[in-house]
Amino acid sequence: MTFTGYPRPNGAVGIRNYVVVMSSVSCANGVVNAIARACPEIKPITHTEGCGRGFTDLMISTRTLAGLGCNPNVAAVLVVGLGCEFIKADIVANQIKETGKPVECLFIQDEGGSQKTARKGIEIARQMLEQTNSIAVQQFGFEKLTVGLNCGGSDALSGITANPMVGVASDWLVSEGGTVILSETTEMFGAEGTLARKAATPEIREKVLGIVAKQRQRAEALLGPYAGTAISPGNKEGGLTTLAEKSLGCVMKAGTTQIQDVVDYAAIPSKRGLVVMDTPGSDIFSLTGMAAGGAQMMIFTTGRGTPAGFPIAHVVKIASNSALFERMNDDMDLNAGKIIDGVSIEEAGQELTRFIVDVAAGRQTKAEMNLQDLLAIYTVEQAF
């Protein structure tokens, strides 16, 4: 089985062909947005980071921004900085350049201000658009596809409809040689034993248990005795009572294959197959980390409903129940609630597999149609 994609110089393959203009610091967001207004075909990436953080957060933010530029769906990148920030535009640009794709950077202070920088940036972006439009598509096997997995607000049906449905598709992609990223470490509390038994080696098993233990310690430090029950109000209204209940449903998205790798937030996996990424449970932080890790597409299950998408990786929304699918049909792509009506999990999983194939071939998701381009970089320290 193959899909039509855009080849990149480093051997990666995009399912889209975006020119990205990103800020290296929040002070440059206005210039990035000005370039985007003049060049609506580009994808702007803005954020809140760049200064006022400790070393750990600066490293995470730099890795995330570089990873987003390296994402296979991105064909060319312009990085815009201010000039006096900690996260320098040229540092981010040089990391992206290692992929071989066209990369430029501008500093607002060096260019003489925001208007001059925007004008120069518009010229560069238009040249990049013209250059990338000439990239010819080719046929590739699904070993070139990486799909991230995410749970939105869950309900009592998520663990028996939407998440097992995703598990079937995950097993299919791994069997094709592709990569699946399971995220949201805080939503593994209580299910870490199940995940540990799926580890391909003792070392991976210890890594799985280690990241869950570390996040649990952080949750307990912040929430004390409520750490195990601190689920969102929407989760509670949906019928869940503890994180363990949510977690046991969450990990079913990973299917039945062994875990081949455990990676840090926004890190690119070194192995194919099922990978665990250490992300928080907050949806937009998690999506950003997986996209920076190379996911061209994300599968997002929800029992409560959310419109969230992502600028450069395409988010497939699966409703866990039919009432949600009908109520938020503008945002939901597939209905796992039909499993309650008698459709088998295997049949529903095959429907999702066909949808993944279609999205890889160019089909738009609802979040993509609605321009729900949300992005946020995870940090672990307080700003100063």
C-alpha cells in the first residue's frame, strides 16, 4: 500500500507541502503575522517563548521550534527573531538546515525594524512558495508515515469505543512499517503496568516506568492527595472518576504491538513502530510535541468534543459517542459511537485506517477545513 507524498532531501516524506514562517521569540510574532497577512498560503507559527525562562525550558523550546521546522510536512522555513533573545533565530534555522530544506532567518534589530523586516520576509516567503510549488509528488510506502495519538476530554465510552478503534489502526500502521506516537504521560497513571508489559526490552520498560513516576511526583508535588483524582470537569461529567479510569482507556490507542522507543517531549524517535513520548496531558502542548517529533498526522479521540487542530500536522477527530458526533459534526471526522450500535471494533478500526490513507493522500480533516491551527510549547519552570 502506498500514498502520494512530497519527498524531502533527508529522505522524509510530507503529506502536505507547507512554507512555514516562525518566530524564535514572542517579540517577533507581530512581524510573522504581518508576513502571513501578505502571504496567506504560508503557515505562521507564533508562540509565547524565547526569554524569561530557565535553561531547561529554553532547551525544550529550541528543540520544539527546530522540530516543527524539520517536520516532513514543511518544505521551507523562514525564522524571524528580534536579536537580543535567548532563543536565536539562527540557532533554530541551523538545526532545521540539517534536513537539507531551504531555510532563512531574519533579525528585526538588524533589518532596521518591524516594517522593513516584514517587507523582506514577504519577499523571501513568496520566493519559497514559488520554489516549493515545483516539488513533484511521488508514491511512498506507509513506513514513511508517523501518526501521533491524543485523547481529548473523555467520557465513559472512550475506553470501549474510540480508543480501541484507534488501536486497530495503530496496529495496521506498525505492520506497514510506520510509526505511532503515544503521548500524555499524565494519562498513563494507573496504566503504567500495562504499558510496561508491552516494552520490547527491559531498558524500554524502565524508561516507561521512569517517565510515569517522574510525572506522578510532579503531580503529587502540585496537587498533593488529589493527584490521582484530578481529572477535568468535562471528564467527570462524562462519567469518569479517576485518572486510572481515563488512563486504562487512553493506552488502548496504542494497540497490541510492543513499545520500541521512549522519547522526550518534542524529540524525534530513533526507531519505527510504537513509541511513547513524554508529554503533558494538556491537548495543545501534546499535539505540539508530537508534531515537533515528526508526526505528519494526529488521531484525536474525544468524548466531550473539541475543535482543536494544528498548523502543520493534520488532526483526525473521533467522537466516542453518536450524540457528540451529531452535535459537533462540523468538528468530528469519524463516529466511534456506532460500536455501541453493533459495529465491531475491528470494522470501525478499518474505517479509520481507510481515513488515514485518504488524509495521507490529501483529504482534508474537519480541523484543517476550519483552520483550527493551535500551538503551544510545553514548559516546566516558572517564568522570571
